Amino acid sequence: MYIAQEESFGPVMVISKFKNGDVDGVLRRANATEYGLASGVFTKDINKALYISEKLEAGTVFINTYNKTDVAAPFGGFKQSGFGKDLGK
């Protein structure tokens, strides 16, 4: 879907279904975009959250919350987002 592939700045949350246990499929879908500023993972399983956060191509990965950060903390994006950790535009 278009909204899941664009970098929207506003009160937008994309929620999509996935087969139970298909974590790698979710990661493929999440990383199949040219942007990667921030992402969020919501789960009761901390091991799964850590696994996903390591594999997501996003500058910031929030776990069980979203947009809770210190403005003094370093940040950056992946691909075409933000200043780009991997030197994106």
C-alpha cells in the first residue's frame, strides 16, 4: 500500500496483519521501502523485540512505545530519511 511505503509526517500509524510467527516476513515488508527514519515494535516478548530492532532498517526503533525520546539523544535515518546513517539524501 502507498501509505506503508511513504514517509508521512503527521498522526499516521500503519497497522498490517501478518501470519503468526512470520517475523522474517514482517521484517521484509518493513524494510521494503526507500525510507527508514523511525519504527516501532509492540510485543510482550523482549527477545523478539530485540531481534526485530536489530534487523529493522530504521534510525530509531521504539519498543512498546512511540516517539518517546530525549531531544539530546543522537538520531539519524536510513536510506532516504533524515540525515541518513548510511549517507542517504
